[in-house]
Amino acid sequence: MILYATPVSVYSAKTRIVLLAKGLAFEERQPPGGYRSEAYRRIVPMGTIPALVDGSLVLSESEVINEYLEEKQASPPLLPTGIAERARVRFLARFHDLHLEPVVRGLFPHIRPDRGDAAALDEKAHAFDDRLAQLAGFATPEPYLAGSALTLADCGHAVTVPLGAMLLAALDRPVALPPALQAWLAVVHRHPAVAAALAPWRSATLEWIRTRLAG
């Protein structure tokens, strides 16, 4: 399998976690010419990242890819067996994609010295706090977001929660995570697949923040 991804991409890291957790063999490549290039669109018509190529199958959208990988290799399972429990995991995964990540992405323009809109930044920081409170209310870490083992619910949040905290810390607005999320984050980041998947993302993201702040 080929994973088209970039080191700084949240959604690439999310899918990388699943591939590593499953122990699946894959080759990671950056999109040829960048993910907006015609060369990449000839491979991945959507032109988005991540994308997975498995033989003749080309998949876009991280959650679709992750559920495909779950069905391709059932062990170790990243979805529970019970129908209600599976629905809960899917809800938490979509909460990340539709509600948490867009708020964090909204912080990106502020990581530049010439984009200092304090009121807009306050609004985004409050929105991030609100999303964290919602996540802490929806999830009951035991110690992972949906129970005793890593699931698809953890994969996106394991990237985006620390990303939001990193961005706001760089803007001198430190974040106090809800206690339940603090404990969960410490556990999930010790998971071998998560630690390995986030290593390239973390170094690339810190460099991106440093470069942006330098103007």
C-alpha cells in the first residue's frame, strides 16, 4: 500500500496511526508536485491528503481510509464489537473531523506577526476551550476515549488536541486541558503506534510554527 501524506498534515498523522497500530506494510510518499498538482490528481483525483493506494483501489478522506483499514485487517481491532459502542466511536471520530479540527485550523492564520487580530484570536481560543469541554463530556477515558484500548476515536484527537495547545502556547495563550483529557493524552501518546506516527508530524509542525512566527 502507498500512503500519500505530508509530515505537517493532521489527517495524514491520523491515518498513519491506524496503519502502524495495525502493523500493515506501507510506503509513505509526499504528493508529486504537491497535493494541488496535476501530477498528483492523475493518481488521486480528489487531490487531497491523505490518500491510500491499495492495488487498483484509490481512497481519499481519512475516516474512509481508516474504516477500510479496520475491515482489511481486523486485528488489533480499532472498533468495538457492540453496535452501540461502535456508534459511539464513530461519533467521537466525526466530532474531531467536523467540530474540533476546524476550530484548530482557524488558528493557523494567527501564527504570523502581521495577523494580530486579538479579538478574533480570543474568539478562536474560546471556541477551542468549548470544544475541549464538549469532548471531555462526550468521552469517558478508561484510559482511552472509548474504553480500555485504542480505537478510531482516539486517532484524530491525539493529533489535534496537542496541536491546538501548541498553537495557542505559541501565541502566549496557554491552554488548560480538562483533567480527563490530560490523563487521556498522556496515555495515548505512550502508545507505540501513536508515538511513532506523531514523531514526524510533531517536528514538522514545530518547525512550521517557528518559521511562521519569524515572519
